[in-house]
Amino acid sequence: MTVTMRAVTVFLLSALLPLSCSHGQDPFAWLYGPQSQRFGSLQADTTGGCPDECDCPPSFPVAMYCDGRGLTAMPTIPSRVKYLYLQNNAITAVSDSALVNATNLVWLMMHHNQLTSDAIGKKAFMQLQGLERLYLQHNNLTGFPSNLPRTLRDLRINHNKIEKVTAADLEGMDNLTILYLHDNAVTDMGTSLKALKSLTLLDISSNKLTKVPEALPENLHQLYLESNSIDSLPEGFLGRFTQLQYVRMAHNQLTDKGIPANTFNVTGLVELDLSYNKLERIPPVSTTLQHLYMQANQIKEFTLGSFCSVVDVTNFSKLQTLRLDGNEISRQDIPTESTLCLRLASSIEV
């Protein structure tokens, strides 16, 4: 990548909120690889004026900055614009014609507005055949907008009022890598996630789910299910994931009875958060796990076998962090053999 291209990437990202960290295979690699050719020439066609309420830098004419301007309606968008920043306004609607001239859009930032589902035209996004990043978080949406582009890679629709996700909402989104759906009111997702073959990060925490969604994408790296009402897990919950590294299920209603044997004893996991549930035992975990959070449960016994099936010089856990505070055990309950099994643990809190 040329120096100029690196500068462009930094310039674009500086207008956004920080992205979640990724580990292992980089799910954001599409931003930096050969596909970055989609940025095109920075000396784009400058025909079409810039709305008075926005900024269109002459040095970067494919971007239009209208964020934080107190807008209540969509501005006129020149066809040259690829990166449109409309966040932090009071925009209430997107009509079918609002984006009809913006067919070159790659990024569309509309978070922190006052959008409602009824005020978004069914054809509003239909013409955006190159859109890759769409931010709609912190609005008043009760459902997914119709006809979202199948080219999307990053969709953020968290902090809305969505209650249900259907298969039609996400159908055909083979390229979607990131889906933020947290802080909504979702009770049912059906098989809506089945089609998301490229999804690596799924955050559906802080909803009203009572069970783990069906047909989770097999390429997930990060799965966040915190702050729901899940009380049990399906058989073989994590068995088919080959790249999953982070699972967070804090603040649910999980009990020992609701977790099948060896559910979490799978290789590949780096971090497992089961804090603030109703567990009385430490479930068996893989020796490759590095961080385990079990605080604020009802654990009454420190079972070393949960970490090491065999305790000797050559068999030990890779665990570095273990939190058991807020349970019904004390440091005196930790057996002396734990120094062999948990020899890499720099922090054990009880």
C-alpha cells in the first residue's frame, strides 16, 4: 500500500468511533488488502456542489462531512460521494429518493439520529450496490430497513428498539463480517443468521433472548451474548466452530443443569465469560483457554479437574486469568496441586 493510501485510510477512520479489537485472523483485512482499490482515484469527478450545511474537502472530494450540524432532513448528495458522514444529527427520515443520486456510496454513517422504521422508504437503500459499511446505531428503529445492500461488510444497528430478526432481513449477505445488534429488544432470531457465511463478530448482548440463536455462522471469531435471559445451552453448542476465540455470556440465567457436559471443553477458545449466572460448579474447560471469568455465581467447590484431567509436570492449563470472586469459596479451598495445573495463572481471584 502506498503512503498516500495509508493516509487516506487513517483520514477515513478518524471520523468513526473506535472499532472492536479482533484477534487471530483479522476480520478487517478487507480494509487494507488489494480490495482497497475500491477507493478509486482521490481526484474524483467534482461535479455537483457541496450542500451549504456540509463540508466537502477539496483534497478528498469523495467524502462529505455533515455530522453534528443539527440536520433534521437528508441533504442533497452529489453522485461523486463515496463516504458520507451524517451522524449526530436529528434526521428523522430517509425517503426512497434521498439516496437515489448516491449510488457510489461505500460508507454511510447515520448513527445517533432520530430515524424510525416507518420513515425509511422500502427502496431507500436499494440503489447502493457498492455499500460496505452502514452505521444505524442509536436511532429509534423497530426493525431492519428493507432491501439492505448485499454488499455490506459491517452493519451496526445496535441501541434501537428491534424486537425480531427474520431470515429476509439478512438474506444474501454473504460478505457481512461484523454485525452489532446489541441493546435492542430482540426475543427471536429464528434462522436469520444462517446465511451469514463470512460473519466473524456477532454482538447480540443486552436483548431479551431466552435461548441461543439457531444456525450460528461457523466462521465466528467473537460471540457476545451477555445480558439476556438464556438459562440453557444446546448440545454441542461450540463443537462446530473452528475459529471461535471469544465467548461472553455474563448476566444470563445459566445453571449447571442447563449446560451439557464438556460444552466449553473445546480447543481454540481464548476467553470465556460466564460471570453473573447461577452456576454452582466450574464447568470443564480446555487446557488451551487463557481467560476464564466466573465471578458472581454460586460456586461452592474449587474443582481442579475442571482445568486439568491429569496433574503432573507435563500436563497443565494455559489459563492466565481466573476470576472466582463473589462465589461461596475462599482461597483456602484451592488445592495445593493447583500450582502445577495452573502454573501460568498470573491472577486468581476468589
